Amino acid sequence: MKVVVALLVGFMAAGASYAGQARGGRGAQPPGPSVTVNGQTWTQQSLFQRNVGGPDDMTAPFPPHKVIGNIYYVGTKSLAVFLVVTPAGNILINSTYERNVPIIQKSIEQLGFKFSDTKILLGSHAHGDHQEADAMVKQMTGAQVMAMAEDVPALEAMKPGGKPHPIDRVLHDGDTVTLGGTTLTALLTPGHTRGCTTWTLKANEGGKTYDVAIIGSVGTNPGFKLVNNPEIPNQAAEYERAFKVLKALKVDVPLGSHPSMYNLDQKYPRIGKGPNPFVDPAGYKQEIELAEAMFRAVLAEQQKAAGQD
């Protein structure tokens, strides 16, 4: 069996800072520590900015396309949304912002599918840029919204326009979600949020079966407090758990909640011009290596500042 991983990528406590930077406030935070992985050097801020892109990238459409098997991309330039198509209806992974819902709907329709066939809505983690529009999507499609238990409090606090955040099924580590012959497994990979979720599933293409995992994120955003965090005392330990889970996976195709996490801009032009460009086991290992290196650099800096080195 091969494994395809779809990476799908803080905390509500850091939400205001995170949202401000995501809207293009590049100078809002200092660069932070730097790491060099695979010959490329990143600062904490530049790695964060790689993911969120420029001020307009979160709401700029990206051409919808097939990824592999029954998995399709229907997101924006910097916010990934995936559609899993089944004979019994479809599964949408991430709703992003409410203002992006028309883009998602149009992308689904351009691929020949119906937005109204969305039966289940899942998410990567409880940040507004990934799950703000859950209530809107449910209103428009009737989809069942499912979320990891540890993210429920943060999601329930997410009420755009005053709308209550719908949660039809609370999930726990190892739970499965099945529709039309496709089964996804929810793996708790905390740290980025308390309930950050990695989804695993299988896709068939060219007579081969690929295991797909949709990873929430292991990014250490500017503003995250890993040491002496009064709200999450074991913050660093939660990241350690996530890295342990992710490094144990055998991965063929990395994807991500932010397309830059799997180099979509480089892979998209290669679609249909040879082997599936999304099959990239080395890319998965490199992304996890980069995320872990940055986590450890940020942790060391904060430990030093707290006199714990």
C-alpha cells in the first residue's frame, strides 16, 4: 500500500495576531528564529508568510483540479479545500472564510459536480481561515459538520455574523467517517490547535491504491507560546505528539491546508504531462522536517528567554 498525505494546515489565544498577519500584516511580528532545511533558510515569520501568501491570496481563486483518485482541489491560492467525491454524495474538507464560499461552489461546479451534493463537512483545525464558513456551508447544503472534540470549544467561539457554529458529530482520535465506499480516519495531531486533525483515506488511480492523509498542520506561527503557557501548560508536548504521529506515516503524496506546504504552484503545471506530480514522498518528509526544525528552534528560543535552557 502506498500513502498519500494531504496536509491540511495556532490557537484561538493567538487568533487576533494570526488573523492580522494573514490579512497581509507582514511587519506585525519580528522574524523570529531561523532554520536551514534542504539548503533553504527560513525564519519563523517567512515560513508563516509562505503559507498565508499575500494580502489577496486567501480569496483569489485557484484553478480547480483533480489531485488523485476521487480527491479534487477546490480552494484558493493560499487556502486549500478538498472535495472527496463518492456515489453517495461528497465530502468537503475545509470551508475557509465565508467570503470564499462562492469561490468553492464555483470550483466544484467547474469540475462537473454539485455543491448541493456535499453531505459531510470536515476541517483541518479551528482557525477562521479554515473553518469560519462551516455554518454557511451547512445552511446551503445541509451537510453534516464533524469536528475533533479538542477543537469544539474554539469552533463554538467562531460565530461569523452571530451564527452558532454547527457541530453534528464530535470526533475522537481514531474515529472514522464513511460515505459512499470511502472511509476517512481522524487522527489527533495537536499543537497548532488542541484538536488539529490529520485525515487518512485511500484513493485508487491507475490500478494502484494510495493512502491519503490530510494533515491539519504542525506550523509554529508567530505569537504561539510554547513555554509557560497558562492556557495550555503542555503546549510543547502536544506538538511532540503530532510529530510522532506524522513521522510514523508512510507517505507518497503530500498535500496541505495551505497549498505552499506541498508546492502546488510547481506541481499544478505538470498535471497531465507525465506521472502524477502529487506523488512526492520525499516532499512529505521534507515538509515535516522543516516544520519540526522550526518548532524546535522556537521552543529553544522561548526556553532560553524563560531561563530554562
